Amino acid sequence: MSLPKLYLETTIPSYLAARRSRDLRLAADQETTEEWWETKRHEYELFTSEVVEVEAGEGDAVMAEARLRALDGIPRLPAQPEVDELIEHLLGSQIIPPNAAPDAAHIAFSAVHAMDFLLTWNCKHINNPHLVRRIERACAERGLTCPVICTPEELLPL
């Protein structure tokens, strides 16, 4: 039996590498991410993309190195014309705003490569209940199935 395929969006290595936040909600999300990483990630076939690698490598050099280290050994999904087409569709239809083009790329990479899950803490442009149905329709219009968009918390047992 094959494992479910899961795309790691940039917030996951970011939460893993970040110093513990003083904001209680964010600190709880960081802890949940660490718990999922330590106990559940092996239940999935993990993937990421060049977009995640670029985003993870930005900013403070020490923190960027820690984020990139978390991604070591995780295969990068290849760019394809269908990925670019879905990005353009998500941006052109204003589901995702132009200033959040990397977020559209995460959705596109995960849908085009038939991921089962897109794991993210980005609840503004990706895991947003006001956008998810529109994202799913945009994928379907391209003959694609949108992965389940979720947080690490949603993939932990009750």
C-alpha cells in the first residue's frame, strides 16, 4: 500500500525552524507542527517545490539554513506548463491576489502533481474557508483534483 502524497508549503519548515513565539496561538501552532513532524510525517510521502526552497532560503541566514535543513531529502516536484497555467488561472480569476503569487504556485504544484494533501499554516490565501471552494473549482476547471488543504493540527489524531 502506498502512502498518501503530501505537499509541504513553506510555513511548515518555517514553523519547525522558528524560535518559539511569545504569541500563545502561534507558539501552539509551532508546537503542533513539531508534534506532527516527529510523530506523523512518516505516514506520508512528502514533496515540496522550488518555490518552497526559494521562500525558505530567504531572510536571516541562520534561520534560512535551519528551514532548508528541514527540507533535506524531500523531493522537489518539477515545474510543468500545467503548473504555470493553473497559477495564471488562480491569479487571473483573482482567487489569489497578485502579491501572493507563491501561494498560487503552492496550490498549482500540489494539484498538478496529484497530491493528496497540501499542508500549510497559510490561512490567508491557501487554507481559507472563504477561498477553498473557489480553489477547488479552479482546479476542476483544469481537470485537476485539489488536494485536501489542511494544517498539521488537522492531521493529528483526536
